[in-house]
Amino acid sequence: TRERAKILPVVALLLLASAAAGVLLAPWHWAFLVGLVGITLLLCTVSFAYRFGPPGPVFMVLVYGLGANITAVVDGERRTDPWLFLGMFALGAATSYLVTVAPLLLPRFRREPSRPLRELLPGPWLGPGERVLLARIAVVAVVGTAASQLWLDPSRAYWTVASGVAVVGLFAIRTLSLTRGLHRTVGTVLGALLFMAVAPVGQYPLLLLAVVVALQFAIEFIVVRNYAMTLVFVTPIVLFITEAATGATDMSAVALERVVDTAVGAVIAMATVFMHSRQSAG
């Protein structure tokens, strides 16, 4: 708990900065797309250089896109007030942090041994494996953004890129990346089906709250154990957020779009495994 108390403020600040960048660039289409590539490379560099654990920078890329979509300009006005969005985002981060460090109120938790932050987040340095991963992510960010612009929906480019980043992962191992690509795609398909099954509760705020809490608990409990299963629960939450922010009514179409975006991002990422040498490919 003492170690988490040191690391989590760093994570929270990176998440908030990512969301703020999305909010800032939301009014300008091309700025948002260029920012997506830049933010992805920056966040992945920081994540690799300081040895962040799973899930790495995936959710930071997601909140950049969500921040832009939730506060996008529609008919000359912001869909949601940017300051309200960022304030609620910061409140959520602060609340989560207080819950996490609450055990420190008990003496036995305060007596736990704790490593310094410098040891918990060693770096910054990038080895050969990390440099290859960054090169792969650069391809994913550029090609994924371009594919969304040309053939899909530019406003959903962040999902395609985040999917590719998740497939690339944190280790320079070719077979692991291929496995994660399959996990990502299958997990998102199952998550989309789950979303369509529970979508009707979105009409009832209290039921929606209970469902979101249950999904978030499942994510936190499973994320470091089973990647495919985690995406089953991440996908419905993101789709509920999208539904609430955009006022979408055709939930089947929204779910199908996310499956397509995921498949495109996963294919791009899996194609980049050949950038590894045989030695680093495992």
C-alpha cells in the first residue's frame, strides 16, 4: 500500500494530462489526429522508459480519445463543458487514490517496508527491446490513424490505435504479441455482445451505476491475470461512455464499429512483429 501510494499520483497525473490534451485539441480535427500520434509515442516512451507495469499506456491513449469525443464541438458548441469533464475526471482520480491509501490509517500497513519511488519506477532508459517496441508503436499510431481517417471514422481513431498499442504490449516477444492480438479481438467481440445484452439498463441511472461498478470491479480483479477476459468488461464501459456522450441510439452499430476498429488495430500491430529480430522475437 505504501508503494502504491507513491506510484499512483504519477499515473493519475499522466491520465489527467492525456484527457486534458484530448479536450484541448478536440475542436480541430487534424490537430486531434496529429496529437493522437504524438501523445501515443510520448506516453509509450514514458511507460517503457520507467518500466510501468501492465496495462502500460493503453488507458492513457483511450482517455485522450474519450476526452476529445466527450467534449467535441457539435454545431458550434462543446458537447460537454471541458472544465466540468476535467473536474469530474480529477475527482474520480482523487477518490480512487483515497480509497487505495485508506489502509494506511491502520498502523500495520504503515509499518510495511517500502521501496523509494526511484526504485519503483527505474529509469529513464530504453534497451534494444524497448526501442523496437517504440518503432512498432510508431507504425501502429501512424497507420492506425491514417486507416481511420481514410476508411473508418476519424473520431474513433483513438480506439484503433489503443487496440494496436495493447497488442504490441510491453515485451519484445513475437509470439506473445500474436497471442495478445487474438485475445484483444476475441475479448472485444465478447465485450460488444455483453454490452448489447445489458444496454437497456442505460435508460435507468441507478441500474447503470450498478452495472458500471460491477464491470469496473471485474476489470481491476482480472486485468493482470487474463487479458482477453479483461477486454470483455472494458468494452461495455467504453461503449456506455460513448453512448452517454454522443447520444447514440443504435447500440448494435456502435458495438460493431468498435469490433471493426479493434480488428484493424490488432492486424496492424500483429503485422509489425516482423520488425523484431529473431533473437528478440523469442
